[in-house]
Amino acid sequence: MPKRTHAGDEKVQDDDVQTACEEGAWFQAEKHRKEIRAFLAGPGNEERYAMLDLFGASGQMSKCWRKAGWEAFAYDIKTNSEHDLTSANGFWELCKAGKKLMTKGLIFGGPPCSLYVWISKSVHNRREDNKYIGETRNLKVRMSNRIVANMCVFLEELSEVKDCVYSVTEQPGSSCMFKMRNTSSMVKRLKMKFVWTWMGLFGHEMQKGTKLIGNLPSLGSLRRVMTHASRKQIKNRQTKNGMAKYYTKDSDGKVTGGKNLQSSAAYTPEFCKAVYKAWLQDLKAN
């Protein structure tokens, strides 16, 4: 999560929102839809990948597919500088992988969330009256907006040229990313559905309420309901393992992210297996 900054602070923080190029060179995918669609529909569409692990720095999701014998492609700037979705080269690298996604292949992605969640609200200042684009005087807010905008165009245009593409996008429960105009449009265009779940019920150390949105038919199988017994079990787990490494809370209720908070974004093996099971069920369905 980002360190607290003033609204106009242009300093690039050490968080999940990253780019390898200057802002003036950022690729605005919405201005190149015809070119993108032509490229995706062009030669080189041999089916190879069963899933694209978009923003998959931990690689947990793609590892799950590979372990089951499928080919998968992991895309994240934190593990490969060429996988920069704000750049033209990075965008086209993703398109190259998308061309090779098999029929009924899955794109699972968790876009950088640090500039959308409540813990950094004083920084991003996203709200309804500014269309949730937030405090655009802040470089990192603009950067996160560009990443999501390019992701939406990629998913929309790939769906236009592929017979059947499944996609699931994940965000923490407090994220307002899905309230933005481009994400809302994508949801309607691709006929996506929302599912609320809890990562703590998939073995995560925190309860971590989570939003999933996608067009995977079996997406509903990932829904989980937090019970009193479950909360108690997770609390006991937290007491045993200690939560200070993720965040601390003072007497006024103020939450401060710890140095390992970003690592909490990694998906647990149990969650990855549940996503794989849901996808496999839909792959085999007529």
C-alpha cells in the first residue's frame, strides 16, 4: 500500500502501481481500438495458453494451471519490465499473449489496488462526484487510472475477436475500481457478474473481503459467506501468526500498512485451486 502523501505529491511511491516509461509516452488504448482489434484478429492466433495470469506477480494462479498440465502466461511489471501495461510495447506484449489464448481460456487479473481502497482514500480521493477517477494531480492516481483503462480495452477487444473468452477480475472489498465509468461499461459490455467472497475462507491470514467480477459461468462457486465461527477461527490464526507485519491499528482506529502488506495480495493455493476447479467445470461443459 502507498505511504501517505499530499494530494499533489508527484513522487512515485514504492507500491504496486508502477511504470517503466514517462507519462507522456503512456499508451492510451481507447484511442487505438481498430488497430488493436485488427492485431488480435490477425495471424498468430494458434491456441496455446489456457490462462493469462494478469498482474500475477506472485505467479500463484499460473503455477496452479501449469501444475495441472496446462500452459499459462504470467504478466506483471514487477517480474518483467516489458510487462508494463502503461506502455505501447507492454500493451502489445499482452496482446500477443491474448492472441494465443485457447477457446474458453481464462484471464484472471487483480489490477493494482492500492489507489482504490479505503486505506489510501486520503491520497486517491475517489468519490462519486469526480467519477471515481480521483485526485488526478497525483501521478500515481493517474497511473492507476491508465493501467485499468488499458486493461478494460484489452479485455473488451479480445472478447470481440475470440469465440469464447472467460475473464475474472479481482479487487479487495473496499476497492471502488468497479465504480469507474470504463469498468462499469466493461461489465455491461461483457455481461459480467459480481461475486463477493472472503480470502480468509481460502486459507488467507486475514478475512479480506473480496469482489470478483467476470463472465466465467461457474463464478458463483467462488462465493463464500463469513460466519461467526469462521471469524473466530481466522482471528485465532491472526493471533498465532501476528498481524503487525501487515498492518497496525492505533487507539483511534487509524490503520497503518506494514512493510509486508503488499505481500497479502498474493493468492493462496486454496483459492487458486478453487478458481481452477470452476474454470475446468466450464471448460468441460457443452
